Amino acid sequence: MLLAIESSCDETSVAVVHAGEVRSCLVSSQIQLHAEYGGVVPELATREHLRHLLPLARQALAEAGVTTRELDAVAATRGPGLPSALLVGLKAAQAVAFALRRPFLGVNHHEAHLYSPWVSGAPPRAAFDAFEPNVALIVSGGHTLLVHVPAELQHRVLGSTVDDAAGECFDKTAKLLGLPYPGGPVMDRLAEGGDPRAFAFPRPMLREPHDDFSFSGLKTSVRYFLRDHPGLADDPQRLRDLCASVQTAIVEVLITKTIRAARRLGVRCVTASGGVTCNRALRHELAAACAAEGFTLRLAERSLCTDNAAMVGVLAERKWQRGVPPTRLDAEIEPGWELT
């Protein structure tokens, strides 16, 4: 039995994992709290982690039907993330591991996302026996990464964002349009009723030979477009068209670069994870592109796309089973921990 904690940003989560099966996973979201400010306020996020972590841990253990004495290991997200938020989960997990004299494993949040597409079902269970080499797309609020995963627990970053990530572009564009926070899901809903060809926006770095991403130029293009078309966002249909057009530009860049990398590396499997993977257009278009190429596609289940302790626990347990040494109990957080 392994207890896992995730507190890297604005969601507190605790999970219990055993033999690849997620026995329980609870998430306390802070979206409503931060919506008033139009973004995550680190101090408020930290207070909420402190408030909810212990009750969630007790409930997760109860739902899994285990006691702390039955735990074999403890894991937590060590980075990347907000420093003060990471501290809450990491130090709590280290304290539990110390008190129980159990091994502690510090997990890279992005690496956990890499393996979330291999967890599915009810209850969720990891299917590592079906693992195959893949190109993984990780798209979250603050990060966009393209990663080559040639074997279990091995990976190489192919490209990342040089400025705004895809999720940031969604949220910042939504703010320009006067839409509520978080803007990405709102744009997704509005785009469903819009014309994706209504307005032509740039596809940044689409034709560049490398695997990096850049979305700040797209956001700036929207800003100037709105300046030159005052009142456009006040028309409900034109607003839907605008959301659909921006979304299409982002999705096209993400899919084109992912498929191109998979072709180049000769892999037959593509995975996608992270909060932006909940976007319906991305899921639909990526599935169509993979089908056209004859690629297998594994999408993280929507419940495992956003920050959650289940993916942290599954990866930690797999590493422990594979003989990866435990993390020191005095190890510190790694807010800028890159996936290397």
C-alpha cells in the first residue's frame, strides 16, 4: 500500500495505490476561490492545502479500507510547482514516512503526467504490461512538453514552450474576451458552437524544424484583433467564432508537432495528458490524426488530466517496484524541477 500526496498548485489531492490499482483518490479543487482574482494566488493556495490535506488523507485511507500501519511507502510531488504549495504536501509526506519508518518517494509532477494515460478503468488500474514506446504530449496550464518515452521510466524531452504554454494562451485569451477564470474550459464550451474558420490566426512555430512551442504571439495577435474590431466580443455568435478560431490554431500546432515527432522517431503510439487534454477539440482531432497515421492513441482519462495524487502514487509505486532508491527524508522541494 502506498499513500500519495499532490499539492503542486491549486488542487489538494490524496490517493492510496496498491499493485497498480488506485484504491482511492480524492481531490479538493480551489477554482472557485481563485476565480475572484482571475488566477492562482499562491498564499491562498497554500492555506487551502493546509486546511484540506489531513481531512483528505483520513478520508482516502478510510475509503481504501487501510490504516496507516498497513502503508508500505509514502510519496508526494516534489516539483515543479508553487514553492509554498509544494512544501505542504512534501513535508507532510516526509513526516508520515518518518513516523511510520517507511520509504519516501519524491515524484516529478510532469513525469507522473507521462504515465497517467496508462491508468484507466473502474477502479483505475495501471496497464504497464501494455506499455510501448511513445511520443507523449503534456499540455497543462503552465507547461507544454513533447517527450519521447522509449521504455518504462526512460524519457527524453524533445521540446517545450519558450514563452506562453497552450493553457496560458487559452486563459489569457479568455481574459482578453472578458470570460471567467479558468478561461480554457469556457472557451472550449463556446467554441463548440463557433466556426473554426471564421478568423485566421497565426500558428506559431508550426513550420519550424524543432519540437518547441510558442503561444505568446497568438495571444498578442488576438489582442490586436480585438483592438481593431471593437465590440466584436459582445456579439454572442462572433464570440463563439473567435473562440473556435483561436482553439483551432492552438490544437493544430499541438497535433502537427506531435504527429511529426512520432513519424520521425518511428514510434507507433502517442499519448496525451495534462489539464488541457480535457479540451474536446484536442481529444477529437488528435484521435483523428492518430487514426489516419495508424498510431495507437492513449489519452489520460479526464479525471486524471488535472492535478491528482493517483498518477503520483502509480508512478511512485512503479519506481519503487523497479528498485529506484527512495528519496531522502530531508530532501527539499524542487519548484523548477525540469523533466530531464
